[in-house]
Amino acid sequence: MGSRIAIIGTGYVGLTTGACFAHLGHDVVCADLDPGRIERLSQGHLPIYEPGLQDIVEAGIASGRLRFVVGAAEAAKDCEFAYLCVQTPQGDDGSADLTYLQAAAADIAKVLPAHAVVVNKSTVPVGSTKVVERVLGRHDVSVVSNPEFLREGSAVSDFLKPDRVVIGSDDPSAATRVASLYSDTSAHLLVTDPASAETIKYAANAFLATKISFVNAVAAVCEAVGADVNDVVLGIGYDKRIGHEFLRPGPGWGGSCFPKDTRAMVKIAENAGYDFNLLKGVVVVNDEQRERMVTKVRNAVGGNLAGAVVAAWGLTFKANTDDLRESPAIAIIDVLQSLGAIVKAYDPQVSQHPSINVGSDPYEVCDGADTLLVLTEWDEFRWLDLDEVKRRLRQPNIVDTRNLLDRSAALRSGFSYQGVGR
Ligand SMILES: NC(=O)c1ccc[n+]([C@@H]2O[C@H](COP(=O)([O-])OP(=O)(O)OC[C@H]3O[C@@H](n4cnc5c(N)ncnc54)[C@H](O)[C@@H]3O)[C@@H](O)[C@H]2O)c1
């Protein structure tokens, strides 16, 4: 017998969580604020692109185990578990803004059935479990922290086959009930106090951002000393203590989580009296990496960006998502445009953007450009015809911020090629 689960928020995390729980046999009601979004979701039209999600949403709706309603209270009034999956954006001082979380908790406070468990899946600083408890003001309801580690682009498989599930609670019975929801996922289960669970999420993202900034810094050294970062990563990665995972140089990290979560962790540490210099350095390296990519484009077009035409492949913050939040591609294009460059962009998941000219064909955006600039590691870019690209460009230049294209093939085709760290 499945459990009755309310999901508050139908973004990347909420929609994936709701559809996956329905897939696992639970009875799920998902809520959001926008009636139009709920109407479209009820008909199986997804507001986001996430591989595999369309199929399990459709299957969930067809089975009757996945429903969509307007308003958190409507979803929570008959639930055993209420999952808070709302956004926690960066506040003005760098800390996480809990306004949406508190509002969602307030929405469900009066309607929650007795003995329901409120599960906080949003990424929130230490102490937020207590904040939700205070807003709820209910002694017959437990609050549990259950941070989410899914990656956009592979959210469904990450949810169904997680590396681990972390549950933070001072109430062993509530923790056991939440753990039982994941019994079919064969994940490592870690039950902690709420502060540890909340810290685990930030520490994980801070560490991952550190890995990328580290390899980007090594890439800068490689360029300076004439080494190839791809070989360096291969060489260090065979050391089991280091490993190869998540050590790809690129234009810097972005997306909806790392930028706000690294800054929030710096703030959490600061508020607790610790100056997290290492993580501050990680953020600085990331900002510098974007500037380094702009310099590569400037060099490729002969030293002056004013009037230079740039064909940009990729706008999303990484491949296999439509998410543009804090995308390094957008940040780099913004700088190029502010310096006078004329950018024409192509992305498989983006057809328009308020400040960027977006084309519908990867070759067409190359017409008359002074350089091709690869910004997102979409697999399809690997297989495009470089000779056709060369025919369309005004100058045969490639700046490949993802080391995605075949460098030897590009050089053979007569391109001048700049990657990262090689
Ligand atoms: N996106 C990721 O890859 C990811 C991964 C792990 C953790 N997280 C964390 O999960 C949380 C959600 O992230 P997201 O990317 O899914 O956010 P999102 O912005 O895509 O979705 C949040 C949704 O919540 C809805 N919402 C807000 N207040 C509501 C309310 N009172 N009632 C009903 N709906 C409400 C919004 O309308 C929106 O649709 C954040 O804390 C984020 O840091 C995100």
C-alpha cells in the first residue's frame, strides 16, 4: 500500500519527486501556485525539460496516482507526508532566502492532518527545520529534513537510484516513516540530527564546486606551462583518493544550486564565527574562469571584441536541461555583448532569450561569424560537420570552453582551436 504524499512546488525537484513517488506506488498530489501551470501539468504538459520525466508523469496521471492542484493547502489536507520543494534563492546578503519556505509552511499549517510528517527537501541552512516547526505551530506534526541531491539532466534516475538518502530528524519514528518511502530505491540510508542533514547538503555542493574550481585553476596552470589538462586529470584520477569524476574543466560552474549554495555556506560559516576562506577562493576562481573565457574569445577575434561576430553554441548551464539559471554561457555572452560583440546563439532547448539573439540552427548561427564559441557540452555538438561550420564562418576560429569538440579534427580542417587547459 502506497502512502499519501503532498508535494509543495512543482519545479525541477518537486515535479521529479512527485512523479517518482507515484512511479514507486505512492498516491501523490502536487501543488503549485500558478493555475495555468497546474492545468497544463494535469494534461501531461511539463513546464521543464528533464530526460525521462515526461514518461513517468504521463504514467502517473494515467494510473490515477499523480494529481496536480492549485495551492499547497489543497494538496496537504489529506496527506501523511508533505514535501516542501519550493525555491530558496540567494538573499541580499548571500544567505538563503526562506520566504517561500515559510509561506509554504504557513499555507499547510492549518490543514495538515494529525501525525503528518512535513519533509523539507528544499536546500536550507542549519536551523530551518526549527523555523518550519515554528511556522507550523503544530505539536501533532513532525518536521524532517530530507535534502535532495538530484542533478538536473539526470534527475529521474538520480531520484530512483540515489547514492544516498539523508534524513535529519530528532524524532526516530518520523525518520523511520520517511525512510520507508525510499525502501524500493536500495539507497544508502543515513539518519542524522537535522543540523547535520542540512549541513550535508551544503557541504556536498561546496565540495563539488571546489572540485570544478580546482580543475579550472589547474587548467590555467596547464596553459601557462604548456601541459594538457585532459592528460593531467587522467593522470591524477587514477589515484583512487582523487578519482576522475567531476574534474572536467569548463567555463565555470553555474546553475540554480552551486552559486547560491556556495555563498550561503560561506554565510552560514560566517554567522557561526568561521571564516571559510577556502570556499571564498572557490567562488573567486569561478568568477575568474568566466573572465578567462572572454579573454580567449577576444584573442580569437584578433584582440578587439567591438563589432566582432560570435556564434555561440549552448546557453543552458549544462547539457540535458533547459535551465538557464546562473548559466555561465549567459554570463559570458552578457560580457561579450557589453564589450560590443554581436552574438548569435543556438541551443537545442532554448528558442528565445530576452537579451540574446537565438537562432534555430547550429550552422546558420555561424554565418559570417569571426569565431565559433562552444559554451554547453550538448552531445549533438560533437557530431556537427566542422567543414560546414568552416564554410559559414568568416574566420576559422573555435573557442571550445568545454573541450568538447575533436581538437585534432578541428586542426586538420584548418581551424585555429582554443580549448581550456591545453
Ligand atoms: N534544481 C536542482 O537541481 C536542485 C537539486 C537539489 C536541491 N534543490 C533545491 O530544491 C529546492 C527547489 O528547487 P527547484 O530547482 O525545484 O526550484 P523551482 O524554482 O524550479 O521550483 C519551485 C516551485 O515551487 C513553487 N512554489 C513556491 N512557493 C509555493 C507555495 N507556497 N505553494 C506551492 N508552490 C510553491 C514555485 O511556483 C515553483 O514552481 C531549492 O531549495 C533548491 O536549492 C534543487
